[in-house]
Amino acid sequence: MAGPSGSLIIACGALAWEIMALIRTHGWTSLEVQCLPAIWHNTPEKIPDGVRQKIHENRDRFENIFVAYGDCGTGGLLDEVLEEEGVERIDGAHCYQFYMGADDFDALHEDDPTCFYLTDYLARHFDTLIWKGLGIDRHPELLRMYFGNYTAVVYLAQVEDETLQKKAKAAAEKLGLEYRYIFTGYGGIAPLLAKAAS
């Protein structure tokens, strides 16, 4: 029986499209991707155990395992799991930081902490995840409670796509906030995948 080979990327479902696009572009056929539900960002306590379970299920199948998750609200618990399991994750506290780069994101956030951020995934699924997911569609009074202290929506774009830009701008208008656009590309995802594929 063949031993472990190739690399597994355990990823947040919100990164699946970007990861698969990079794999196709670069021909990284030695990589397999398994995603955990993107909706777990609303219940981040599920992420550490979910990642640990994926590691245990796949340890004997893959030569290397990498994790494409930031801390994502786990309060350091994900990093504790990864240290125990000897598995590396992408640098950054969250996807905004690893798309933009930690220093640039921190500077942006320090300059204006009243921004609400969108990625391609969040722009694409704004109505489902934010508008309906937070219950604003059913309880409009929640809009001010959730977003009353924000002044702008900043769309951190991974691809230059006019349709997604229109969706992000519409999201800003729906929230009653200023709209800003920053193209980031794939940020830290590409280096992680390149390392996993080498």
C-alpha cells in the first residue's frame, strides 16, 4: 500500500474559490483542498475542533497538511490546536490581513477603525451572509445596532471584476455607508500554496 503523498490544504469555505483558482492557474496538481463551512465564522468556537478532526482524518493520506485559516475569532485556540498537531497555517489574524498584508492592513485599520470590510466572497454573498444572516431583512432596526458606528465599506478585491465591484457598492449603499475599493490580489494564499506544492 502506498504511503502518504502530496499536500492537503484545510481551508475556510470562504476561500475555496480563490484557492481553486490559484491551483488551476499554477497547475499545482499535488494539492488537495478540503473546506470547512464558511458560516462557522458566525460560530468560531467550532473551527479549532473542526480543523483538528480534518487533520486526524487525513494524517495518513498526505505527506504535508497546511491550514488556510486566520485566527478567525477563535481567540488563539486554533493556533493551540495547530501547535499540538504540528501543522502550519497562513500568516494573519483574518483573511483581510492575509489578503492585504499585515502591515498594510494594520495601517489602514489604525488610520480609520470605522471601516467594514468585504472580500470577493463577502461581496458575492452579502445578502445571504450579512443582510439575511444577521437578520436585518426581518428586523431593520438591527441595521443601526450592527453598523451605526461604521462610516465606510472597504472592498478588498482579490480579482478585478466589475460585477463584484457593483455588488460591493450596492452593499455599501444598502448599509448607508461610504464605498471604497482596494485591489489586493490573493495576498498570502499564493505563497502558502506554493510552499505546500513544493
